[in-house]
Amino acid sequence: MRDRDDQQSRTPGVCLILAGLTLAAAAALAGLAAADHMAAAAALCGPALSHCILCVASAGSLLASAGVATAGATLLSDRPSPQRAGRAARRST
């Protein structure tokens, strides 16, 4: 049963990590676009006024990529889930 549980959590874990890397690449591209925009329109976007949607999109994508990749890494970790650990403790007593 454990091997099947590991296989079922491995595939979504790898997919989540790949999605996190894709979001990180999107965040990098959005960050470059935001930097170019701030250089071109410094009077409209930057420290004097609130940041535009390009800045917010790059920051949001970066946070999302960290969260998604962490969720994938958690699925791939070897730690048993709390439910499995509780069942194993009950069986051993």
C-alpha cells in the first residue's frame, strides 16, 4: 500500500514543482518587463507613486511559484503524513 501511495504522490509532486519553475520563469520575465517600464516611465511608476500591474504581477508570480514548488516538494518528501503516522502508532500498540 505504501508503494502505491508514494507513486500517487510522486506524480503530482513533480508536476507541482514543474509548475512552480514555470511560474518562476514568468516572474522573471515580468520582472524584466517591469524594470524596463519603470526606466521608461519613471515619473508614472516607481517609488513616488504606487507600482503598476507589471510590478504586482512579477511579485505575485514569484510568491505563487514559491508556494507551488513547496507544495510539490512536500508531496515528494519521505515524511509520513500525520494520518499514516497515527495509524502506524495504533497498529503497533
